[in-house]
Amino acid sequence: MNAHANPRPDVRSDWTREEIAALFDLPFNDLLWQAQAAHRANHAANEVQLSTLLSIKTGGCVEDCGYCNQSVHAETGLKATKLMDVRAVLQTAAQAKDNGSTRFCMGAAWRNPKDRDMPAIVEMVKGVRQMGMETCMTLGMLTEDQAKTLADAGLDYYNHNIDTSPERYAEVITTRTFEDRIETLEHVREAGINVCCGGIVGMGETRADRVGFIHALATLPVHPESVPVNALVPVKGTVLGDMLADTPLAKIDEIEFVRTVAVARITMPASMVRLSAGRESMSDSAQALCFMAGANSIFTGDKLLTTDNAGDDRDAALFAKLGVMPMRAECKAELAAE
């Protein structure tokens, strides 16, 4: 099968920026109505997947991403570490599974992995899969051979975010290009690994940039199977953290964030839309609106790589309040097979 063939011919990949802008401009209730309809047509209505994200190699990254405290260009005092021991990673995965996670994501602060690191990475993927968990990795840019190695290991998803609109990309990152990101996504797709690709809002961008960000994803030949939507967590010592400090732009308006989630759901109806970084500062009401808008995955635990995250207890209380159930692993597999 052609890796670039659309498995869902009923799902559009020809959205125009004008159409996406029109969705953003809809009355809020009308937008949520459309998003909820798209969500129910493609996903279990009241189930949210619990995911855990572990930093398997922290800090020391040579990229200059303006939002990231793991960059060597940031002055955050974050100490760089070496790649974690495989056993330690698997112990953390087992604990995450015991806490209800069905998806385990592993992130390394690299521009790209070195071939000498791949054997340990492969063992991590195999070990987590043996636990019956869905696996995802984010390691930076990949060569074709590295993508094939991860596919052979059984990796389910590879995360490589486009971060923002193509037009604004160079204002956020200068050590790589938007086209570099697309090239790695193509390697991942060709290798037969599911694509996890989203971005960050609240970086001082305009709504037009958010339109461009969604448009870039929704017009890929095959939509990412997973679309994380992050709200910037401004960290002092990073370019964006310092630039936005003490300004109204330091935190995106919650209604605008919900609109972004809703537009992602409408334009990419079959994808998992993941409510990712920034959730610890969101009210329960804002998170509830995100679920109504079609978000159906969250990251659990007290940490998301190196930033704070809403804890398991808070999440359980919110789910109970909303009547939302954690998605079962077998349910996720059934949805993927449909």
C-alpha cells in the first residue's frame, strides 16, 4: 500500500486557509456543535486516552527553539543528562501503566539521534510494547534508515511537531527549517509509522498564524493520526519566555485555545487530538470545553518532559465530575481498525 494513500477518502485534505479562517470566525456555540458532531462520528463520545510522556534524555539540545528550556541557547539552569538506562525507562512505563496510561511517549532532547543510540532506543520501544502499551517517540530529525529501524522495532507513533505556521517558523527557530520537519515526517510515513504532529499556540502569534498551522496539517496527503495541541508554558531564560513575560501575550485566551482545538477536530476528524502542554494552568471549565471541542487524549502525571503538568489526582477528579472515562487499550485498537 502506498504510504501516502489516504486511508479515509471521506476525510478532506484540500482545506483552504479561507475555509479554516471561517471556522475560527464561527459563533462559539456553532463551532463547538460542528466539532462535537465530527468527534462523535469518529470517536467514542466520552472516552479520553491517558498518555504519559517521559524525558529519556534531558537538555543539551543544539537547536535554538525559542520556547524550549532544553536548548543550550536557553539560560534556564537546566542540567543536561545522558540517555536513560533502558531498565529505568521500562520501570517508569510499568508505573505509568499501573496508573492507567495506555500510551507511553519517550522524548530525547536531540537535533537528531546518533546511530550509536539506536540499539537502546529499540530496546525501549520493544519493552514498552511488550507491556501492551502504545509507543511514541520524539527524538528530533530522522534519516530514512533510522525511521525504518524504529518501524522494525514496532514503534507505533513518531512525534515531530511543526510548531507553528510555515510563515512564522523562522521567527521561532533558526537552526532548522519548516521543510526539515516535513522531510522527517515523510521518512516516518514511508517507514509505516503513525505520524504524531502538532504545535504550540500562545507564542505571541496571530490568529492567521493559527490558521496557517492548522492548514499545514490538514492539507498533508494523509493527516497525522495524532495531533497534539500545546499551550506555551513560558519559561524564564528562554527567548519566548523572556519576550512574553509580564505581557498579555504570556497566556493564550482560553476561548481562543478551545477554538483551535475545535478547528483541528473539524478539519482532521479521524485524528486523535491531544490536549498537551499548558494544561496545568487551565481551569477545569476550559479543559471541559476542550473535550467538548474534540480533544480525546491528555498527558497525565506531574511532569511533561521538564515542565509541570496536572497530576493524576486532579485528572481523576475532573473525569469524575465530567463523566469522562479513560480510554481502554482495546478500545483504542478497535477504533484504529474501523
